[in-house]
Amino acid sequence: MSSVLITGAAGFIGSHLVKRLLSDGHSVIGVDNFLTGSKENLSELLEKPNFSFIEQDVSVPHDVSLYGSTKIDLIFHLASPASPNKNSPKSYIAYPIETLLVNSIGTYHMLLVAKEHGSSVLYTSSSEIYGDPAESPQKETYFGNVNPTGIRSVYDEGKRFGEAMVMGFVRKHGLNARIIRIFNTYGPYMQKDDGRVVSNFINQALVGQNMTIYGDGSQTRSFCYVDDMVEGLIRAMFTEGSKGEVFNLGNPDERTIRELAELVKKLTQSSSDIVNQDLPEDDPKRRCPDITKAQTMLGWGPKIGVEQGLEKTIRYFKTV
Ligand code: UDP
């Protein structure tokens, strides 16, 4: 059993990862500054004997001793705002500087902790590093098409810098680190107000408000259920031969945003109207992961289909 440090532990994917690692028998130290994560996500975890929590912004210089003297075997560095919706108070658009810092200096700090402890590292990058992709589906070998000064650039370039920093430590110091490019992920404990498409559509459908498609809804995304994502993160960390590798994790079942709106409307039996609003700046037209590498090297693929996952998520949203 391992001693694990997770940054972004109060976030959506982070809190699911903590739960899974604890139930697998590992000891977990969670770190978060609650910028976009939420204390409620941790409420049932704080009582668990093998879990401890440290409130810390990992972008700010801090002493490695903060994490105690027990050797940390594994570090999952997830901390970062992640929603692009400019209307949401929790988006990376609302926190542009913090987003750049946590992925650059924050990543540097966590890599220094890993170097000190001899830990293995998993850095969660994003499909956003592909920008508005000129090829689809996106393979890990695709370099992307990012606007370096556009509204999304704080996240895209932050993640690209983070990836480069991780590879710097792998090459210079032989650190055992891997990079995951997370594609759209959804499920219970998503932030209700983060402005992402799945949470917006479900919220709107459940109360009979207009469901807001940005643009004409022909843009595509692919939606991965959170339990599948967590399984992929764990496999990437524990599989031999993943050092220095980059993996796309996501569900390759590509859907248009209009199809998603219609599906959520059907599953919630909602009487909401589906309406169109302005498309945000630099909104990618297509997003679909090529997951051949994760399938081959990690034996991983999503098991929960979009309909089934949305049903579980809708059930959760009815309770919050
Ligand atoms: N979107 C939408 N209505 C909403 C929220 C988002 O049509 O209420 C669109 C958004 O413009 C994008 C897609 O849904 O094309 C996915 O948006 P999200 O914010 O979930 O994540 P992204 O993949 O853009 O990072």
C-alpha cells in the first residue's frame, strides 16, 4: 500500500480519486486551497482514518516538511481551475493568473516534493492543450492548435507549460512522472455552478429553464464518466513502463452539443426549450480523444456509456 499526495483533492475528479485510493487501502494526504474546489466534497472523507488534509495553495512557496516526514510514494497533481465558462465564478477565466501559476510554479513545487521524496508523479493536463484541433480524433502525437493570447490561453498554455516542466524533470532528474490529457469528464459531485455544459444542461432541464446551446450546437465533445476517468488515472500511475509517457483519457463517443442537449432533455423528461446563444471566443469545434495508446499500454477504456452516466449524474443533481 502506498502513501499518496493529491493536489486538488477537493475538486470534482480529485475527491473521487481520494475516495477510490482510500478504498483500495492507500493512505492519502489531500491538498487544496478551495479556490474552485469545495469543502462539501471532502466532508465524508475527513472522518476516514487514512486521510489527512492540508489547506495550501501549491503555487505559493512552501516548505516540503509541510507534507510530513513519511515518505510520499505517489503524487497526483490535479490542482487547477478547469471550467472555461466566463459566466461562472469558478472558471479559469475568473482566475486567469491563479490558473497560470498553479500549472507552472505549482507544478514545479510538486515536482520538487517528488524529487525530495523519490515519489512517482502523475500530472493532469488537458485536451485543451490541443486547442481548436486541426485533426480529429486527437492522438497524443498531435501538437495542437492553440491561440497563445486568447481567452482560454491561461489554461491551455498553463497546461502546456506544466507538461514541459514535467518532461524537464523526467529528462534532467530521471523523475518517474507521466502526463494525462483529460477530456471532458462528468458525474456526481461536479460543481453545480461551474458553468460546464453537462451541469448547465442538467440544472436547466430539471427546473424547466431554457437549455442554452452556445453557437449552433454542431461543435462536438466526448463525455467520460468520472469513475472511468479515475480508473484510467490509477492505471497510468501504477502501470510499469508509463514513466515519461503521455496518455489521452476520455470517452471517444463523440457527440454534438445539440445531441447532448436533446439527450439530457429526454432523460430528465424536461419541458425546457432548447435555445441558442452566442458561441464563446475560441470555443473548439471538435474534441475527441484517440485512446489507442491507453487501451494498448494501460488496458484501459471507458465502460460507462453516456446515457448510463448521465442518468447517474441526473440522479445526483436532483439531490443537491
Ligand atoms: N456549452 C453550451 N452551453 C452551455 C455550456 C457550454 O453549449 O450552457 C458548450 C460550449 O460552448 C462548448 C461545449 O458546450 O462548445 C463544452 O463546454 P464546456 O464548458 O463543458 O467544456 P469545454 O470542452 O469547452 O472545455
